[in-house]
Amino acid sequence: MYLGWIENSMRDFRWYILLLLIPAAVTAAADGQDYIGDTSDGSRSPTVHILNLYDEQGTKILPSDEPLLPFSLRTTCGECHDYSTIAGGWHVNFNRPGVNPGRRAQPWIYADPTTATQIGLSYRNWPGVWHPEAIGMTPWEFALHFGRHLAGNLSEKDEGEAVDYQARWMESGTLEINCLACHDAEPGHDQSEYAVQIARENFRWAAPATGAFMSVKGAARDMPDMWDHLLGELPEDPKKIPPTVYYDPGRFDHDHKVFFDVSRKIPNNRCYFCHSNSDVLTTGMGKWTADQDVHLTAGLSCVDCHRNGPDHMIVRGYEGESEVSANPLAAATTCQGCHLGDESSVVSAKGRFAAPKPEHHGIPGVHFEKLTCTACHSGPRPEALTQPTQTSRAHGLGVHGPEKTASMLPHLYYPVYMRNDRGKIGPYKIFWPAFWGRRVDETIEPADIDSIRPLVEKALKDAARPDGEDWPEITVEHIRTVLGGMAKLKGFEGIPVYVAGAKVYALDAQGQVTESAHAAAGPGSWPIAHAVRPAEQALGEKSCEECHAKDAPFLFGAVTIDTPVVGEGSRTMTMIEFQGLDAGYMKSFASTFAARPVLKAVLFVIVFAAGLVLLLYGLRAAGAILRFLDPDNKDRQEHV
Amino acid sequence: MTLVQISMIVFVMTVLLTAVHFMFRAPDNDRLFGRARRCKWLDPLRMLILPCVSVFPRRDAGFAGWLRHLLTAACAVLFAVSFVTAYYQRFLEGRQITGYFQMIHIGSSAALMGCLIAAVFLSVRRFVFAPAENPFLRRKLSDTGRRVMPSRLMLKCMFWAILGLTLPLTASILLSMLPLFGTEVQEMLILIHRVSAMLFTVAVILFAYTLFCKWLDEVISPG
């Protein structure tokens, strides 16, 4: 308690010093000045960034400094760009209160094989995901777990009033917004190094370490508590190296400035680090067989569509985004916006980037009312059984070091065709939550993971583990043991439950494990937007029966229910259960497609016959009228 | 104003107009049902049953007559089914035709068109206009010959209207089922189908009403 008070006081003291040392360029934001980097004279030529490097305190870094400090993006980039405005951008505003979360997207998935846990977390209020606090995860722990793919903007201030005594913000530094993660166009940029530095708790060194002209050795993780990087003190253990930055002296010019190859036109490869997907079964870890998005093939880049202004509120590009986003391009930057035009858009969108107008020959218009464009054009084609997939953010793809097996947690499956918030059906990636929690009345919430970890790990000690990164094989007996132990935990409130595989396991009065259904056991999901397939590869391009057949995967494909519970692993659900459609009707409707050729033939005969009768009698009537009107026709009175 | 609203107004107006017309021209119930009938308060019910009775052919009708009546009855039933399935969801639920209604509509309307064309082939000769039936020609020729009953002229007009509307009604759906046209043309075809269906319905109501009136006249004044 006493030590904690000293620690907090020291931290506060450091903040006061930092505030005093912030350079004038940064304080310009408070004066409401326009930053030179955030305004434009209209020239389309890129700005060359030859910059001074500043450390956290705003002091210019010279290559001869001893000790050499990592440059701070807040002070270096903040000299010309409004850092506080950028901090409100979509990639870094995840923990800001009051930000409209918009359409649900991929959450951070906490996966822990030792406790058989797989749960979606996000600071954004999306359905099916939990706030990190729900499992007792502090911002410090969040940064350690997911910082590898965060764009930064986490610091001790985000801890709020709660004190995390495990946090080492003082030693690690804050996780500043990592501008280089997106804007560094230099081929030598290594974003994987960022993950390495996060794992070493080198938060203040992480972003500079990714640059091509510097490297970082050592780990703040190995440094003792209260270690101060400014003092340059060495640990007693000579094997432990304090974080040290090395700059390429050749990159400094005569004025000790450095050329940054940063670009407003973000290279696709920068986006791919966090936004890659891997099809586990078809392409596996190799990517040479995978095709990229048709838009990229056509020559566009990610940021041609996903644009933003100085506020960095990037366009996400989904239908309805303009209702929650102030980005003037939001309405124009949807599939419909570019390919068909959107009347609500403030910019002329139709045909942007030479977007072809889709013809959709022979497709009834009702499809466009009930399906998203991505339903037919995005992600893999549906198969009889959903396929496993991995993503950068969920599996750390692109990060050096950890072995990424096909069976490693979290287990994601796709494509699952579900109904979105606007009532349209589109493709989704899903995962099945598995967590130990509590039930209070009808509400289920996860338990603090650290408080139950010893109990769960002990109970699951004898559970078979075919693969260390995969699920342990949990039996009902294991569940009974853990739930029984949780009920006896001091301060545990509610009924202990285990959520897994779309089921909620609890103990009845006799101590037997019971199963029930609950919304909390439903899958976490997010829509698939990419990779977009061209018209020739769209779903339904071959025939209507691709979707309208009794066994069409789009409607009747099996969705894997993932669970660590032994004996439950082979369960599936049908795709149509996620779509709110009547399976009986859809099968009946599908059966009518066999009779469609006959129907078309009948209609053709009807049209032909009706046309023939009309033609024959029309000609006959015309002849009769002409004869009748002929003044030389002496017989016309006889007709009367 | 949407097409759905226009359709509703057109249908209500058509039914109202025929109802008003029938009120003025309807024969006396005593003539129609006989003076000696019991329970006169059942006359409205009798009036409702009459159109069903009118479907049956005369005793002396030949095979063609029976077939024609059979097809007419089938057309009436199929039209009713097609009408309900087409407009129930649009009028009462405010949504597009979908689900089992759509499936039934597709089946019944295809059968309706088939029966209709068969009936047309059997009776087209009876609905050919004679020059004397054309009021314009009659005026032009200062004709003083035998006048044609307006109901007969109406019947013929509606017959050809029905046949004429069958073409866009069916062709629009046939073309939309083929992979020939893009979204905009598809939407136009659906619009053509809907407008044709509205006019077709009006024509069918007027045709059926005129046919019923003609039958009534024949029942009351045989020969």
C-alpha cells in the first residue's frame, strides 16, 4: 500500500515534468493554431519530410547524444501535425468515450488454451464482445496482449482511477500513436519489430524500432521496478540489457535532420500487417495461391477508398456509415457509392476510379434489397462446411517468432451468411465464445480471468492437449470441478457457469452439470468485406441454383460449432438459422427451380399464342376497317 | 403517389362503379328469383350466389361450350388466387410479394394465362368486332340499322383488352427471367408487369361484370 502510494506520487511528479518540457510546437494546439502539416496549399506533389527528431520531452536528438533516446512520434510528428486531433482517428480512438462504434468489426480475441478461454474484447460497444474490464484486463495488460497490432494511443492515463500494480508504464513508457505503422513507405520498415518491442515492454521504443534507420536492443521487461531510462542506469545482472536505441549516423544530414519516407498515400503492405486474412485449409500459411482483392488488381490501393482528413476518421466503407460518420466521403465510398452513385453523397461518386456499372443480367431486383453486395462478391465461396481462417490481429500473423499452427486459438470460421443490422444478409467471420463466468438472474458475464486462473489451470491439468495452442480436451467432470471451485471462491457472486460451443454449462442443486442456451453463448461475428471477387467469380454467376438448391451451402451449409468440450465437437448449425429465413420455404422455393425451364417454355408459348392472335385479328381488323372506309366499296352498307 | 396506392384507388373505383351501375340496372328481385320464393331477406345472399350459377353452361351446350365454360371457371378461380397472392402482401402488409404467396402466385398466374389462351382460342371468333358495332363508323356512315347492345360491345372491348394486356403481363416476366437485361431494365419490366396487372385486373372485373349482366338478361328474358 505504502509502496503503491510512493509509486503513484513518482508517476504524477514525472507527468508534471513532462508537461513543463513539452515544446512550443506542441502547445500550439492549445492555442488553436493551424498546423502546417494539416493544411494544404493545393499542391498535389507530396511533402518531403526532412525532420528533426525529438524525444518525449521535446528535446532535439543528436546522433552524438549520450544516452541516445528514442524519438517520440508525438513530439516529432506533432511539430507539424495536430497530435490531439489525430488521437481522435478511427484507428486510435478505440478507448475514447462517446465515439460511435458504427458497424461491428473484428474485436480483439483473448484466447488462452490453459483456461480454455476464447472471448471477444473491445473498448467499442459492439454486440457479442466484452469490455476488457469484464475479464479484469487493465489497459496495461491490454497493451501487452494486443499492442502488437495496436496503432498505439494507450498510456497510464487510460488506467483511470483504478490502480494496476502490475503496470510498468514508468519503465515501458507510453504507447504513443504509431504514425509510422501506416505512413512509413520505406521498404526497410519492419512492423513486426513493433510486436517484438511490445513483448519486451519497450513501449516508448516500439514505434522507432520499426524504422529502417534505427534499431533497438534490450528490454524494459528485464529492468527493475522504478527503472528510469533517462538515468541510463544499468541493471546488476549483466545479461539484462536496458532498452537502447541505435541510429544510422549516415541518415542524419548536416543539420542533424533525418529524411522520413512517409507518405499520405499509404502502401497496401502497411495495411496488410493488421488486416491480413489466411484461409487455413486452402491456401494455408502460404499465400502464393491466394488472389487479392479485385480493386487492388485493378490498380487501386486500400487508401483510395479508405480515406480520411487530418482527423484520421478513416472511411470504413460500409452501407449506412454516412449516418454515423462526419467524413464527407462516407456516403460515396461504399460499393453502391462508386458503382451506382449515392444521391445522399456530397461528392459526385458514380463511376469514381472508373468503377464499372454492374449490369446484373437476369438477377431480380429483390436480391439487392435482401443481400449485401459482399454476399455474392466477397470472401470465399460458401462450402458444405464453414472453413477455418486466421487473421493478423487474432493470430498475430506477420509477427516474427510465435509458431502459428493451423489449430491455434482463437478458432475463426467463415463464411457464415448472417443478417446485418440493416436486415441484409452478408458474409461474416465468426468465433464461438468460451469463458468461465457467472450468471446473475438472466445475465451472464465473464469472470475475472486472473482470479479463476489458478483454479482452472489446476482442474484442467490432466486434460489432454493434442496441441499446445489448441483447445484442451475438457470433459464434463472438468467443468464440474471448476464450477464447483468457482462457487467456493471468496467474493464470487452469482451462479458459476462455463460458456462454450453455444451452450451454457452450470451445476444444478445435485451438483450435476446442466446445459442450457443463452444469447451470451452465441457467436461473435464481424462482416467480411474483402477480398472482393469480380462479377465472373460472384456467387450465383454460374446459375441460380448456386444459392437456390436444397443443399446450397449459402442457405444450408453447415456452420461449425467450436468447443473444447469432449463429445461436442462435431455439432453444427445450418447457415439459414443465422438468416432468419424459413428453411421449409427456402427448400420448397429451391425445388421450383427444377420447373423453371418448363415455366419459361409455357410463358413463351403463351406470349407467342397471344401475340399471334392479336396479330392475326389485328391485321384482319385493319383490313376490314380499310375496306369499310374505302368509298369505292359498294358492299360496305351490307356490313351494317 | 405510389403505384400501390394508385392500384388500390383504381380497384376500389372499379368495384364501386360496377356496384353503382348494377344498382341502377339490376332487375327486380321478384323477376329474378320468382314471386313465390321464401325468406326474401335472403335475397342479397342469392344475389351473391348468382355469379357462381352463371358459370355453368346451358343444358344444350356442346362439348366446346362445356369446355369454354370449364376454362372460364378455371380462369375465374385462378384469377382470384393470383389477385389475392399478388396484392395481399402489398396492400395489407405494405411489402413486396414474397414467400409462399409468391410461389402460389407464379403457379396460379401461369396456369391462368394458359387457361386464358386456351379459352381465347375457343371463343375468339365470338368477340370479333363487326363494323356496325363501332359507334364512330356508325355516325360517319349515318347508319340507321339495328343497334348493337352496349353490353356486347363492352364485352368485346374487355375481351381484347384482356388479351392485349396478357402480352406485356407475361412477356415482362418471361424477359425478366432470362439473363438478357440489367437491373434498370429489370426494374422497368417489373413496372410494366405491375401496371399491366392493374389494368388487366380492371379489364377482368369489367369483363366478368358485363358477362354476368348479359347472362342475367338472358335468364330474365330468354330468347
